[in-house]
Amino acid sequence: MDFTTSAVIASWAAIALLALVVSGLIRQVHQLSRTQQHPGRVGVAPGASAPGLDPAALDGLLTPGRAALLLFLDADCRTCGDVLAEARAWTVRQDAGAPQVLGFYAGAGPQAEEGAVPVRDHRPELFAAYDIPATPYAVVIDPEGRVSRSEPLGSPTALLRLLDDIQPATPRSLP
């Protein structure tokens, strides 16, 4: 047997061993993915009736028949403070038909002026009812009292995109 024949036989043996190893790895990955728990959806599913909308739970802040944006915040979260400041600035620029924006803290909230966005602290029951996994988190409620969107906010820009989706800016005509 010459060198070339030996090299070809050794190459085919190496390829066969490599194929066996790869097939074993693929089998293990499939087995792990079947047994791994996949997290379910967080937050209230769109279309569901919004929990805790009774006047007592929200101190009468929510106007029936009007869309609302609930912001779930944390006092130790700097992004939450930025999101709340942007929500207040956005609310001041809107007309009376714009969605209401309300802020909620599970524990104590920062002591600040009320401003255009009412904020309530010590509301852990709302965090549980809306299944809030992280802050800042936004829940959009349509005028019929159903959740239309439920999503985390990573920045004030994400809040503005969300607000623009639910209340597009009205075009102005040129003079």
C-alpha cells in the first residue's frame, strides 16, 4: 500500500469519526431543548380585560372611555426617572383627547412634584395583577378597558415610540 492510499483511508476514517461525534452532539442538543422550560409570556396578554381599573384601585385617576398608558416604575431605577420625565413632557404637549398617563411604584416612589402625570406609590398589587417582570414597563389600555399593548421600556425613546404608535402626532398645515 503506498502513501496516497494510506492517506485516503486515514482521511475517510477521520471523517467517519467526526460524523459520529457531530451526530452525538446534535442528539444531546435536541434532548436538552425538549427538557428545557421555556418561559411563558410576561405581562397581561393583549386583548385581555385590564385588571384593577376600578376607581378605588386607581384613586379615580382614570377617565372611563379614554385610552391610558400605565407606567410601572422603580425608585432605584435611573431609566425609570428618565421615562417618567419624558412622559410628563409628552403629556404637557398633548391635547385633552390624548391617552392618560399614570405612573405606579411597587414601593415608595421618589418625592417629587405631581406634574402632568399622576404617580402613586405602594401599589404592589398592580404590579402583581399586570405581571410586571421589570421596570420601566408600559401597559396600554384602550378606551374599552382592554390591554392593547404590554411591553418593557428600555429608554425614554422607546416610550416616545410607543406613545407615537398609540397617539400619532397631528400634522400641521403650513401658513
